[in-house]
Amino acid sequence: MFSNFKIGVRLVAGLLLVTSISIVVGVIGLRNTGHINELNTQM
């Protein structure tokens, strides 16, 4: 699929993929941190 694209396009696509995965992991981490803080307040 990606073999028809130039190397620059493949590098940008890979960078966008890694960036989007990092954003998803970061959002999940921040959400869970807020939840842990809420549980700590309840204790």
C-alpha cells in the first residue's frame, strides 16, 4: 500500500500515526489521573 508513495510522504504518515497514538495515550493518562485524584479526595 505505502510502497507507491515517496519516502517523504511515508515518513510524514508514520510521524502522524505515532503522534496520534501518543495523543490518545496522553488523554487516557490525564483522564485516569483525574479519576485517581477524585478517589484520593474521597478517602
